[in-house]
Amino acid sequence: MKKTLAILLVLVLAGFGLFAAVTDNDGPAKIKMHSEVDEFIAIGVTSTKLASTDFVSLEKYLSKASSSIDSNITMLDLGSNTSVGFVSGVNNSKKTISIYLSTTALTSGSDTVGLNMVTNYTSIPGSKESKFASLQGTEIFVKESTPGAAAKAPAGTYTGTITVSLKSN
């Protein structure tokens, strides 16, 4: 009987030793998570100012803004600031994104009317506080570079281009 008791005692102690060695951490179990968000910077132009609800997501913004628009202007209006559209953008980087605007002259064959950008710079602020940043619409204006030149322009169909370029800071 002593022999049987000794064997049982050894088996019980060995069993406790097996289960006790399973973990050395008394705390709760944990799962460490990791996620990456790709950077996006998007700009676009529109004929009218976009609504604030058009900036709730990148997809919504991209469905509203265009990479180019056609803007019909009246030549005689170029004596003062003439609106040709709006530039807007979204940014989820922490960098401020500078937007520069430049224009070519209006030309029709060999006839030209020089233009100046009234608005030639704007920016999209950097993203912060778990929100992407947006530029919800800066109106773009041009004006004749030589006073009175637009009023003296010969008949013709005049075209020009405004270029929007980005630079991240």
C-alpha cells in the first residue's frame, strides 16, 4: 500500500508539473494589430464650387472633380477679374500641398490676348486629427495683361490653357 501511495503521489506531482509549465504569463492574451494607409493627394477642377458633402471620401471627391473642364468666357469681360472655374483637392498626407496656377495667352491664329492669373497660388493643408484635409474650392480668375487688349481683339475663336501644378512641402 505504501508503494501504491508513493506511485500515485509521484504521478500527481508530475501531472501538476506538466500543466504548470504551459505558460509563464499570468496576464491577459493580446493580439497586436498593424495596418497601412496609402498616401493620396488628388486635385481637380470644376465649373462650380463643390459642396462640403463632396469631400467626405476620396471616391466621392473623385466622382465630382475633373482633370479638365471647358470654360467659355466673354472677351470683353477680361478687362476685370473673370472667373474661369474652381480648383479643389484632398490630401491624407501630413504635408501641405502647394497648388500653382499659370495661364497661356488666348490665341486665334496669330492674334493673341495676354492674360494674367489673378489667383495663382493656393494650398491643401496637411492631414491631422484622423481626418484627411481638403481644399473645398478656390475660384480661379484671369484678367487681360494689357488693359484694353481684349476689347480690341480681332474676330476669331480664341483658346488658352490654365495649368494646375502641385508641389508638396
